[in-house]
Amino acid sequence: MTMIIKGAESFLLRGGSKGVLLIHGFTGNPAELRLLGEYLCSTGLTVLCVRLAGHGTTVGNLMRTTREDWFHSVLDGASILSGVCEKISVVGHSMGGLLALKLAATVELDRLVVMSAPIFVDESMRLSELPPRGECGTLVVHKPRRSLKDVPTGVNDVYRSMPLVSVHELVNLIDETKKILPRVSTPTLIMHGTVDHTARLESAQFIFDRVSSTVKDIILLEDMGHLLPLKDGREKVFELTAQFLNGE
């Protein structure tokens, strides 16, 4: 039986007939989007945040999953939400933004919000040093401990290491996302922090320029970094997201 990190479980918050699917990022878990989910529910939305396959458990589990497994988790979530809601929107953070774009290119959605999506990864992530996949085996790179304050249980319990085979899956997902952007016609809001040191800022403009949506907008958040749903200024992120999803 797979043990899930405390606080990292999927969650459903019942609201009205409009639903929103939340998708967390690479090596993260649903706790990262709990505060956003609670805010959106308070505006009348029904919220479902899925735990992506291999996440919120152990690094070994992540190592055994692929980008297709992650997307199947998203498809499962969309299917569940469609059973209780008349309209479905999606919000994705970081890698979750890539998966949200892929969902919008696959099924009909009401609205789409993309936060900090890494179409281009910052050089500090050292992707240029990534060994060929065949040489990765069970190799991992270690991550610093997260110590955010005033956040839900589970937010600071993200994986302390990243399997290199999983990084390859992320890189392949980025490449696939770039190709399918013209298939996205959903009304789209793109948000990105101006001091994001994980996903380069030009990622936002790249998405904006290539999606086919006739209703689309970019909001650049001054002095905010990668973790838009968690860091100082998140209240503004929540408000902008709710306004867009509720058609304001």
C-alpha cells in the first residue's frame, strides 16, 4: 500500500456548479494549492486538486512514473469533476501549468489559468548538465529543505531530491507542450512572477503568442518568484484567478 505524505492528499471542496481542477508542480503535492483552493471555493467554485502519479509519496515512486502517468492523473481529475459540475476550468502551477495546457488542448474547458509554467527553464537549474537518459539509472540531485511559514501541512514535505529520469520526463513534457499550444483555444490567463528563478519570464510571452485563444491575457507580478500560490503577494494571485474563473 502506498503511503501518502500527511497533507499531500488530493482534496475536493464543494461549491457550486462551476468547477475548477487544480494541478500542482514537479516533485510537489496538492498541499501547495490548498490555500488557493480554499479561496476559490469561498467564491462559489467547486474545487478538486489532484495528486499527480508518483508525487506526495516517495522519490522511488516518482522514478517509476512518466509524463503520461501524470497526465492520466489530470484526465482522471477532469472526469471526476465533470460528474459534479456543469462547467470545468483548470489552474496549473509550474509543471502543472504545462499539464493544464495539455488538458486544454485535449478536452473542452471553460477557462484556463497558467501560473509560472516552465516553457524555458532558468540556467540555474543546470539542465545543460543533465546526463543522457540511458546514463541516469537511479541517480538523483538533492534539493534544499523548504521552510515556508504559515502554509498548510505537507507544503514543506516536498521531495528532497529529483530523480534524473523524471527530469527527462519533464523536459519531454516541455517539448510536447510547445508543439500543442496552437490547439489551445480556451480563454486563458497567464501569470508569471518577474523574479522567477525557476521558469524564465519569457515563458509567459511564448505561451501567449502561440495559443489560439481569442480571449487571453498576461499578468506579470512584480517582485514575485516561482511559488505564486504560496509566497507574499499570494492574495493578489488568488483574487485575479477567482475573477477570471468567475468571468469577471
